[in-house]
Amino acid sequence: MIKKLLRSVREYKKDSILAPVFVSMEVIMEVIIPLLMAKLIDNGINKGDMGYVTKIGLLLLGCCVFSLAFGVLSGKHAAYASTGFAKNLRKDMYYRVQDYGFSNIDKFSTASIITRLTTDVTNVQNAYQMCIRIAVRSPMMLISSLFMAISVNPKLSLVFLCAVPILGGGLYIIMTHAHPIFERVFKTYDKLNNVVQENLHGMRVVKSFVREDHEINKFKTVSGDIYNDFSKAEKIIAFNSPLMQFCMYGCMLLLSWIGANLIVSKSMTTGELMSLISYATQILMSLMMLSMILVMITISRASCERIVEVLDEKSDLTNCENPVYEVKDGSISFKNVCFDYSRKADRHCLNNVNVTIPSGATVGIIGGTGSSKTSLVQLIPRLYDVTEGSVEVGGLDVREYDIESLRNEVAMVLQKNVLFSGTIKDNLRWGNENATDEDMIRACKLAQADPFIQTFPDKYDTYIEQGGANVSGGQKQRLCIARALLKKPKILILDDSTSAVDTATDAMIRRAFREEIPDTTKLIVAQRISSVQDADMIIVLDDGEINGVGTHDELIKSNDIYREVYESQTKGGADDE
């Protein structure tokens, strides 16, 4: 786990090395200072030698200045290293998520991924900074001060040995009890983020159903769980401070009492006792800092595990060994295709689908809710892989293509249209980043988006709010269609993408497709018969299976499901009268 995380250090290796180097130099200076103070008292002040006092005093000043400088430099490099490490870690996680297939994304909730990219990375960043600075300083200070204390008075130094097992045992108990709670806390954070996210996205629904109190109670419950868990964990960790103080003050009292007796009996000088007390302070402060590090590591350990989960997740969709980078044409063939979202499913979402679509054809796909229309078209750009059988595009299995090359030739307007914050031009350039103004206007005219864009004061420079909140559902759909057209794809998939536009506009969009992009294979998933009745081929899906294939006239005569839907949409009103 540690090795995987440390791969993200990369260009900040230099800072990660320099920080502990400067810390080491700082420790050396701080260890020398008590020794010089002892010499100053015993050989200078007590003997009245001002020349010696001046000499040692200057050395002390030099050591203090160097200690301060090394401390500043170590802090600077530790800050660069930790923030850089966090930056790279976020980038690596984000890039990994971009490579995920839809099945991988389904394993993690959006809220969970956001928590891992923010809170968890911040915890790891803080722990890393402590590790390259304090985790180096504390052991070095502990060992060096202990060695110097023993050199001053070996017997009196045994006092420190009493504190080590007490503190070590206490810290072990604290860590083992606190870690499971922190693991649970971060999972609860995911729930909290999910509640907030749902509430903000569905605010209009919440207000229309007057469910504010319900949402507030949901938030209170999750927030209360976090409070209770954190309170419990912090109560356990709080024992660290009194335990540390007990050991520290106990050692100081013992040193003072025993040292005073030794001075009276002339077995020890005043300077030696002063230096020993200084070393005692350094030793005990080192132990305190070590305990802080262990507490921080306990907190960050759970975060590390969650981050590694994201980095270790293998994408279900990968390129084959020698992928094909060119799609010959827009022909599509489904051969004995079976598909399900979960390998543990009792039955297939799509079952034994066989159909061939020639390049340039306009194909309508119709069926009831839950008939797997969207699942069928998602297999073409390889958003998911088939469970059984194969999907061919341009005469080749889609798994033989380079994923990026395949998706560049397949434009898909999803059922849930998404626009990003930015201008209309910015959103359109998702289809083609090098598109000219003329290209964008032409695409928008084909998608019947240009008329309403011209009504905006800023026209194509109009700012779109996050999620397209400041445009209607129909406008959003037409912008998404225009964006897809800018790709100039060999295959265009419209997944119920004209449901929010009126039938007249729908008809104009379909006519523009026939006249302007005849060589592009067009798949139109729809609920309205009028959206697909002039298609070259219509596929009727029922419960994940093909129920019928043919033109409008053929299906009216031969397919009961199609005929029933057609009659309900065209004659339903007259029957009711």
C-alpha cells in the first residue's frame, strides 16, 4: 500500500529528501546546545572566566541561528513535498477514474469518490508531512538526547527507561481502539456527501413536494452519526495527552529530586543537572511528537486504504494487444448478444440479440420501459462489454478497436443530457475542439438549436450554468445533438434525445439528418412512433429480446406490440371520446 502511494511523489522526491536532511541538521544543533550550556555554567560562570563565557556564548548563538535556519528550510521543503504529493495523488486518482468503465464506476458512489479525492487525500498529505519531518526529527532527537544523557550521567538516565514502556503500551491501546472508528467515520462521510448531493440536485423536487423537513432529518441523522463516531474516537485519543504529561512530569520530578541529592553529595555538577534536564525535556518532547505521529497515522491509515482501492481498481474495458485505430464504416452487427450489468444476475438484460444494420441506415429502436433499449446502444461505443456474443462495427468486433478511436467515430447523445458550465461554444467544442464558428452554426442549424440561440443577447457566447440549469429541457437536448454532430461520426446514436422537443421540431431534425448526413448510421431510440416511423429499419424490443424488425408498414401488419403502441398514440384520444 505504501509503495503504491509513494509512486505519486515523483518530481517532489528532491524536496522529500531535503526535508529530513535539514531536520537531521536541526536535531544535531539542538543536541549540542545543552552540552555547551553545561560547559558555560561549570567552566565559565562558576569559575568566573569571562573569556570562556564569551567564546561558548558565541558558539551557542551560532548553534541557535543554524538550528533556526535548518528548521525553516526543513519546513519549506516538507510543505512543498506534501502539497506536491497530494496534487499528484489527486491527479492519479482522477486519471484512474477517467479510465474506468461504467461497471467500475457503479462500484463507487459519486459521493465516495469525491470524499476520497478531498478529505482522504488531505489526511494523507498531513500524515506525509509529519512523516518526512517530525517522524525523522523525533527518533533522532530521542536517540541523540538519550545518548548524551547517558554520557552525562548513566545511572540517572535510567529514569527515562521507566517512561518508555508506560507510554508505548498506552499508545498501542489507543491506536488499536481508535482505528476501526476512523474507518467507519470515513464511510459515513460518503453518506453525508451523498445526502447533500442528492438534496442539491433534486432541490426542485424537494420543494415541490414540501419535503424540506424530511431532508433536514436525513442530514441530521448522518451528521449525528459522524459526530458520535468522531467524539468516541477523539475521547480515546484524548488519553494520549494526560499519559504523556504523566510520564513527562514524573521524569522531571525524579530527575530534580535525585539530581539535587547528587549535587549536595558533590557527585554531580549544576551544569550537568541543567543539561540533563534539557535532554530530559527533548526526550519527552520527542516521545510526545511520536505519539502525535502515531495518532495521525491511525487517522490517515483508513484514508490510505480508501485511496488505494481507487488506484487498484482495474478497468473492465481495456484495449487488446494490437488494437485497430481506424473504423472502416458505420455498419453494425449484433451476433448472439447477451448482456447483464452484474455477473451474478439471474437472467440477462439482453438475450440472444441478432441484427445487422448497414452503413448509412436510419434505424429506430422502440420498446416499453425496461425493454433494454439503452443497454443495447451502449454496447456499440463499448461503454459496456457484452456478456456473450459479439458486437461488430465496420466488420470488426468492437473489442478489437482502440477504445478512443472507436468512440471518436460513435457520437452518442445520452438519455440524461449533460451540459457543463461555460459558454455555448465551450460546450459545443466537446464534439470538436478545433471547430470553427461556421462549423458550430451549421451543426446547431441541423439540430434546430440555432433559432433559440439567436434570441440570447450573447448568442453563442451565452454562459451555460452547471448542468444547463438556465436552458430548457428541449434546448438542452438540441445543444447536445449539435455537439454530437460536430464530431462528424460514422455512427450517431440518439437515446431518447428528442423527447423534450415538439413533434414539428423533431421532424425537422430528422429531415436534416437525412439530407445533410446521409452516410452516417443513425440509431434513434424513442418512445414516440412519429420519431421512428420514417426510418429504414425499426427494431422492436420486448423484455431484452428482439420482438420484431422491419419498416413502419411491415411492423403495422406483422407486429402486435408495434401496432398496439401506434394505435394508442394515434387513436387513443378518439376512443376516449
